[in-house]
Amino acid sequence: YAKMNGVSHVVEYQSKLHDIFAKKIRLENDLQVALENHEFSLYYQPKVNIRLGTVNVEALIRWKHPQLGMISPAEFIPIAEETNVIDKIGTWVLQQACHDLRGLQKMGFTSLKMAVNLSARQFMDEHLETMVSDIFAEANVSPSSFVFEITETTVMKEPYEVIRILQKLKQKGITIAIDDFGVSYSSLNYLNRFPIDAVKIDRSFIRDLDENHKGAEIVEAIISLAHRLNLEVTAEGVETEEQVRFLLEKGCDEMQGYYFSQPVPLEQLPSVLNDLQSLIAKWK
Ligand code: C2E
Ligand code: MG
Ligand code: MG
Ligand code: MG
């Protein structure tokens, strides 16, 4: 009987694996046509600097699958990375973000900076610089209005090549931020070696603020280390008033998270940005 049970577990496990692979293959296929079918959109989440009273935004991609509904970028971006689809998606994201930024500028949000996420493969693409310059020129936006967010795993791949690319992007005036900072084992290793402007403390550290005092010590240490190295600090995943109070006290430059706003479609962004001004005023 026990043996039978074991066998049935194996069968169950195999069928689960089968489901996972089947879904992956399906998404891989469907990603090929998602762009042409206009299934992607960009949402925007505010990044708030209470001290300066300014707000920037991060573009976050959304995929509305015709049958499966909303699929998280955490699920489909890695799949897009394995195929060459990420190149086309990345180009579309930048074009759309430029277009939307122009719209926001025309509405009077003239000092707002637009952050976009770059995946590892996009970042290492030999055409990146020309692609970026062409898109900015065509959309008539300044590179200095843009922040590129790249993750730690990206910069660790080929350090020397990465430094060269970062220098080129910085020369254009683009701001470079390290996303999900602190989660990789080599976080401290590259802080002084790579020409970057900002770090975004990973959400897991902000969550830990509530758990124990060690969590608070770590966040405080990251902020002060980054500042000593002349880097700006953004905290991601800020959800509570207590977290805001702590981060403000420790001099964190920018905060992002559900406390301020969820990511919203472009149409909702102007009113969200305006509402944030009264929230900022409360903290001053
Ligand atoms: P990320 O760049 O670190 O973005 C932060 C993620 O945390 C977003 O998830 C955001 O919706 C979520 N978030 C923001 N505030 C809070 C909060 O207070 N609490 C919680 N629990 N979550 C919060 P999202 O939009 O699902 O994106 C996931 C990841 O997918 C992003 O992580 C980024 O790495 C990647 N991604 C998103 N858009 C793009 C894109 O256009 N291109 C590329 N290459 N990657 C993208
Ligand atoms: Mg990001
Ligand atoms: Mg992040
Ligand atoms: Mg993240």
C-alpha cells in the first residue's frame, strides 16, 4: 500500500511538472504574438522624495493574455529573456515610456523622471546604445529624464563589459540605479567599482523593518553606506506609516510602495501625482 502511495506521489509530481512545462511553452509561444496583438501596457508607480517634494515614476509592464488574463512580469520576463522576444519588448517599453513621458510633460509634469527596467540580455545587447539614442531622439525627450534600473545579477555577469556600457549610458545623461539591492551575495563588492547613481533597497529589507531591530540596523547601514559613496537611495515596497517614518528619519531619499500608490495605468497617473502632494505636505 505504501508503495502504491509512493507511486501515486511520483505520478502526481510528474503531472505537475508537465503542467509547468506546458504552461511555459504556451507562454513562450504566445509571447511571440503578444506585441503585435497589443496585449502589453505600461503601468506607472510613483517614487516619492518627501524632503524635496518631488515625485518620479517607474514604468512596469503588464501583459493581458487573451485567455489566461493578467500575467505577472515576474513570470513572463524570464521566459522572454530566454528567447529573443525580450529585445522587441524592451524596445516597445522604452518607446511607450517616452511617448507617455512627453504626454506628462505637456500636462505640466516637467521635472518628472521616468524609470524603466532593463533585463540582463537587453543591457548586454550590442545595439543598446544606438537603440536608446534613436528612441530618445525620435520621441524628442532628454536622456536626463530617464533612469535605467538594472539588477545586481546583470552587473555581475561581465564586470568589465558592464562598466564600459554604464559609462556610455551615463555620458548620455541617463541615471543608473541598481534594482533589488542587497539580495545577491556580491552586493557590496561592486558598489565602488561600478559607475552607478542610485540603489533601490530590496523590498525584503523594508518588510524586515517590522520584524526585528536587526532589520532596522541593516537598512540604516545600507542608507549610510550608499550616501558615503555618493549614491541616492530608494526604498521599494514601502507599505506602512511606520516604515515611512523610519526611512525619513534615516535620510532615505526616495520611497516607493503601496503606502504611496500601487502601479496605475497612465490615465490615472496625473490625479495620483496631484494627490501625492497633499500626502507629502503631511510629512513635512
Ligand atoms: P521591480 O522592478 O523590482 O518592481 C517592483 C515590483 O514590486 C513591481 O512588481 C511592483 O508592482 C511591486 N511593488 C511595488 N510596491 C510594492 C509594495 O508596496 N508591496 C508589494 N508587495 N509589492 C510592491 P511587478 O510590476 O509585478 O514587476 C515585477 C518585476 O518585473 C519588476 O521588479 C521588474 O524586475 C520586472 N519588470 C517589470 N516591468 C518590466 C519591464 O518593462 N522590463 C523588464 N525587463 N522587467 C520588468
Ligand atoms: Mg524596478
Ligand atoms: Mg525592485
Ligand atoms: Mg523587485
